[in-house]
Amino acid sequence: MRVGHISDLHILHLDQPAPLEFLNKRLVGGLNLILNRSKAHSRQVVERALAQLDELDVDHIVISGDLTNLALESEFIAAAEVVSTIADATDRVTVVPGNHDYYTPGAVRAGRFEEHFAPFLKSDLPEFQLDHGYPFCHLRGPVAFIGLNSGIATPWLFATGRVRDDELLATRELLAHEEIKSRFKVVVVHHPLFPDEHHRVYFNRRLINRADLLDVVRHGDVDVVMHGHNHVFSIVRVPKLGSPGTTFVCEAGSTSMDGGGDERIAGRFNIYTIEDGELQTVESHLFQGHESGFVPWHTEVFRHEVAGT
Ligand SMILES: [Fe+2]
Ligand SMILES: [Fe+2]
């Protein structure tokens, strides 16, 4: 199975947001966004990534959060439109919210993300889903995708996340289910499990209970964690605790960054090849302008076939 991983789309759509909506943290966030972000993230770059993932024959697509910027209704409509262009999207897409999709208490209370992405949040083992809809799982052939929610509404200048304690408990139980245990296990969550070396200040953007989630992941023999949030490509390997083997904690980077020719910030996506119950390779593809589109940039090979064996 080949799995495409896109993230942090930050699709901009500021069509007449109600004035009242700007009388909260969006006042700061919105101004910052307009000044700094409006040219950086591009819907066209996301559409190009999806077209290329189609050509590259991926079976499933993971989207690890931050589809919007200010969690506005208009942004969710635009983001859902983009996702719905994926062929057989409701069967082939696993998507979770990020902190930007939970930008204000109002957006969280209204369940705006869950409303717009409801068809993608249906679980194959619904008995483990809590009132807020997580954890959910998608059983697809030999692979189980488990979606978690680390989004919380935060004060100004904070981008922290937290997975609810009852959600962690339900995830631990879900990972012990026969249908999951017998499969290759992928956990999808927006916030990273490890401190971020790419930002000067980490405290205000961390996953608050990352140690607890890491414990669930390692004891649950999770094979790959796919996350977003830092907008960089990274792979961290940690030993499993429930059995021999490795948990790969992977970030694709932000897919929508135009980059303006700067490879350090240009858009990225990952493709994971999973065969015989093992992660074989992770390929990172980098956006190199509207003419070339995304090109292979870096490949990690985890399983080497020895000739004649
Ligand atoms: Fe982001
Ligand atoms: Fe984020």
C-alpha cells in the first residue's frame, strides 16, 4: 500500500467574515495572517500536490490538520471543496483537525471541523469513539488508520495542543482490539510528539501531554505516527514497548507553501510504501515552482532487500 501524507494546508478564504468574529483573537491572528501568510500558502499548490499524488498511484491520503487559518466557515467550505476533489475521497482520506481548525472557542463549540468533515470521521470501530468523535479508525486492507484530536482553543500567541485523557484511554483500548492488532498501525495527530528544534520558542506551541500520547503509541505497537504543525519534514525513530520493532514518527511539512524558490520553506508531501506489514520507504516530494510542480527530494529506505535471499 502507498499512503500520501499532506498537511498544514492553511487554505485562505476571507470572504466577508462577520465583523463580530473579528472581535476576538482573530483580530490579532487575522492581521498577522493578512500581512504574513496571504502569499505564502497557496490553494493551487495543494491542488497540484493532489494531482501528482493521483499520478503517483497512492491508495490512501492522510491530512494531518491545520486545513484552515482562522477556523472561519468560509475557510472550511474552501478546504472541504479541495478535499472532495480526491477520487473516492470518503474511502481514501483520513483527516484530523489542527490548532488552526480549533482557532476560537466558538469554532470548537460549533464543531465546525467535525461538521464539514463528517463523512471522513466515520469510524470502522465506532464503539471506541467518544462524544467529540475521536478516536476514529479506518480499516483499509492491511492498514489501520487511527485519527486523534489534539486541537484546543488557545489564548493569543499560543498554538498548544492536548489529547483528552479519556481519548488517550480509548485509544489504548482501540489499539488492543484484534482488528487493529493484526494490522499495520498508523496514528494521525496534528501536534508533534517531540520538541521542535525549528522554532526558537517551543513552550507555546507544544503538545501539552506528549509524554502520555507517546506512552500509548509505544505500548500500542504503533508503526507510524503521521503529524503536522512544525511545517518541516522529519522522521524520528523510537523503539516500541509492546513488541520488538520501531515506531516511526513522521512529519511531511506544509504542503501549500509556494516557497518562491526557497527550498527551505517550499511545499512538501510524503509517500509511505508499506509492504509485508513493514514500512519500506518514505519519499519526500518538494514544490519547485508552478512549471515543475513537486519533484522527489529525499527518500529514506528502511528495509533493504538482499539479493538471493
Ligand atoms: Fe500549521
Ligand atoms: Fe498547527
